[in-house]
Amino acid sequence: MIRIVIGGQVEKAEIEALVKKFSGGQVQTMIKSDLEAVMAIKSGEADYYFGACHTGGGGALAMAIALLGKQRCATISMPGQPPTKDKVEEAVAQGAKAFGFTGDHKEKAVQYLIEALLKR
């Protein structure tokens, strides 16, 4: 079972509900503070990190970039740039573990992420 930890600055409960909606029960979720969420990835307690903020990369991924390294993080949406399936699938294929997106793009971001992760 895939374990996803939800951090970021906004809409954590809504993101968790979307993960559950799109995963069909194949994903376990946890909501944590950014630091706790990233430490869950580092310790192996969780497999992936989802976080949202108003820019998609600042508050959503700052702690993840600092502790996991930029190469393991992907901003999949920003203001005015919604997520695309291709970009999400590429980030997953390249081994990203932490994904940031804007709160207003949460539905498509989570849908595309879950689809890509369940294919692996």
C-alpha cells in the first residue's frame, strides 16, 4: 500500500479527501506539519509527500527541498499553470518523492498524482 503524507500550507484536509477519492482505498494518508511530513519520508514511514500553498513551490515544498534535496521534489502546478498529466508522470518517473501544487489546482494535481503513482 502506498503511504502519502500531506503537508504544505493550505487545504490539507481537502487534499486528504481527494487522495482517498481518487485512490479507491489503495493509499494510506497522514496529515502532518511540513517538518514532520518530510521526516516521515526520510525515515521510511511514508512513501510520498503532497503539499499545497499559494505558489506551488514555496510553502508547499520549502522543507522538502531543504531536507530531501531539490532532485526529489517537483512543483507540478503554479499560479496560472495548472498541472498536466505529462508533467506529473515525468516527475514520478524521475523519482520525485515530494510534490507541490497550488491549492486551487488540488483536484487535478491529486488526480494525476494518484493515477501516476498507482501505475508504478
